[in-house]
Amino acid sequence: MSLKYSSTMADYLIWSDAMNLILVSQKGTIFTVQRINILLKEVKKKYRLKIKNFSCHSLRKTFGRQVYNMNSDNAELALVKLMELFNHSSVAITKRYLGLRQEEILQTYDCLSF
């Protein structure tokens, strides 16, 4: 195992192999979601980031949105994969989670002309 050091969250990263990244404490235990959220708040404060929502959940949601946006040619397939990753029971829930339903509704209104 090789350690990666820098002045950001990478201080907490250990590579178990070339592809698997694990967040672990100095004691070698895996961080809880709550602890990761505390670390993210510390990073936000340290770098004076002007981000309203900065948590594991917001990172998860941002990841999903990026996957969707980067796969515009295969958007439906991306949604199915994200549905499975997020353990949602339907694509409709994943669309709502990513904020896509609201965008679709607003686009419907944009199509109207008076």
C-alpha cells in the first residue's frame, strides 16, 4: 500500500490497490459517514468555501448528476445504472433525486407560448 499525502482530504486516503480508494482513520478504521461529514466541514472552513451543502450526501448527489450529464447520449442507461448504484426502487425516484423531474416540468412550461 502506498500513502498519498497533500494538504486536503487526501491526507485521509489510502490506496488499497490501483483502483480502490478507502477513507480510513489514523487508527486504521474506516470512517463513519458522520466523521466524513465533520472532515468535509473542516475543509470547507479551512478553505473558506462558499458552498451551501457540503456533505457525503451532496457529494453522492453531485456524483450522480455528473454521471448523468456526461452520458447525454445514453442518458436512460446512465439513469438505470445510477438507480442500481443508489439502491433506488425506480428510475423515476432517481430522476427526482437528481432534480431531473423538476427540470422536465420547467421545460414543459418553457415550450408554451402565449
